[in-house]
Amino acid sequence: MEFIQINISKHKEYVIPFRRDSFIVSFGSDKDFGDENKYLDWLQKQIKKNPKGFVLVVDNEEPIGQLELTIKEYKGKEIGYVHLYYLIPEKRGMGLGSLLHEYAIEFFKNNKVSEYHLRVSPTNKQAISFYTKNGMKQIKTEMDGKVVRMSGNI
């Protein structure tokens, strides 16, 4: 398994469906996914700022997942932020999420942050269990209870 930097012109056929599926898994629908072109514009800007934070997970030359990681400010402090951990359905439950998590932790260490956050749907029990198992704690709900913010230490 390897992590390769997302190139939108080469990987568009993967990044949009992967991100869209993450909405379905998290919220039961992709109705809040929004405009694909706005997502691609956002992705392009983020890749310029953090190229190693936006990667496809590739196994035997086939994309099987995606990571979106940034460094941002939260309450006056720089933190790591996970926008997306994603694996295709047939690769879930095989322990591969741990490899994505290890990549994320290394990315955050290399960017010298000691804390990282993400937001997750409160109904996505499998994801919450994975994050908790990896040492994250729930901090608060956001977006009128639609998501839970979790934090972890590096």
C-alpha cells in the first residue's frame, strides 16, 4: 500500500466519488455534498498549501482510499485537522484504517503540531469507535448537533 499525492486532473474520477461516499456513510445521504466543482477548487487550493496532506491510498496500483489533512488554527493554537479518512467499502474492517491513521500522525508530527481534530457524524458509530480506540476524545457537538468534534494528541 502506498500514499500518492492527489493530482486532480489524474484522480478526479476517484476523489469525487470517494468524498461523496463519505457523506453517505456519515449522514445517510450525499445531499449536503454540494457542488463538485467547488469541492475540486477547494481541494486544489488545499493541495497547494499541504501537498503531503492530500493523498490517495493505493493498493496494487488501484486507489482504495483517500486522506485529507491540514494544519489550521483552533482557539488561538495551530492544530492538525483531518478532513477525510476514507476507504472503499470492500477494504473497510480489515485493519487498513490504522495505516491511514499512522500516515496522518506522521504528517502532523512533521508539521510540529501536538494536537489534531476531526468532526464525525454522531450516528457513525464505527468511525467514533475507531477514533476512540486511537486515543481521541469527544469535545463537543457542532453544526446544531450534526457533528461531534473529537481531538487527539500526537
